[in-house]
Amino acid sequence: MKREQAKATRNRRLALGSGIGAVAVILVLVVVFVVTGTGSTPAPVATKAEGVQTFTGLTQNHVTGTVNYAQVPPVGGNHAAAWLNCGVYDQPVPNENAVHDLEHGAVWVTYDASQVSGDQLTALRAALPSTYIVLSPFEGLPSPVVASAWGAQIQLTGVDDPRLADFLSTYWQSPNAPEPGAACTGGVTAPGLVS
């Protein structure tokens, strides 16, 4: 009788251990998939806004240090492991952290502080959604305002350019971002966060 009880106990422990091991393997696979993603960049989407440039083949690796991006401001590619807390900044923000936000479906609206200030800046803020947005000045812009999403960018003539709304309706929280809906808070805050 004792042998049978010991055998039953051993079998239960083996079954429990096997079950826990299987769950652990599944959890590891899920974490690996989430961290590495699928490795592919979604195809560009159509937008009504004229002048949108799209970029494909963007890498998604987490790196340390400065990245030399092909676009100004960047629209994707290797980036910092920590994302930038979305919000309004009155100082330039680190490209590598802002690009991580783009990966999560945020839109980064940058402006030339020598051309956009005061009431214009207030109007620009009012035109933007309250979440999944980074607004910051950026030196060396090719136009007064530039809106960037993962793999897409539009150069705007000013804060009242109607194409901004079309760009936002297409790319803000787009399901075509590599990690749509991932956090836009709980990351790092750069100097100059206003709201």
C-alpha cells in the first residue's frame, strides 16, 4: 500500500512538474515573440494627405547610444529600449526614445521654434490628440512643422496646414505600426515636458 501511495504521489509530482514546465516554455515563447516582434515592417497605408513620404524596410532593434537616421526627423529604425513619455515638450527630445514611441503607434509632431511660437504653438497643440503624441521643437527641419509616424512623414507649411488632420487620421495609433497600442507612458521623460 505504501508503495502504491508513493508511486501515486510521484506521478502527481511528475504531472505537476511537467505542467509547470510546459507553461514556463509557453511564457518564454510569448515573451520572445513580444520582445522581438515579427521582424517585418507593415506595408504603407493610403492617406488623403498629399505629400506624405513613406519608408519601408525599417529595422526595430533596441540599441544604446546615438543612431544616425536617414530622415529628419526620424520615422523609424533602431531605437532606445526605453520609450519617451508622450506629451508636449518645449525642448528637443532624444530621437532614439521618440522613435520608440513611433513603434508604438504615436505620432511625433516637430516644429521649427524660430517659425512657430506663441499663438501658433497654442493652435498646434489644440489640433493634436491628447494621447500618443509627442510635440517638440526640432532644429534643422525642412519645413515649419513636420509630422512623423512609423514609416511615414509629411512636411507641413505651418500650423494651419489642413494635411495635418489627414495625416493624424491615417497614422495616429495606426494598426500598421510595429507595436500598435503599446505604452506611451511609463517610459523616460526628457527635459522640457510641459504636459
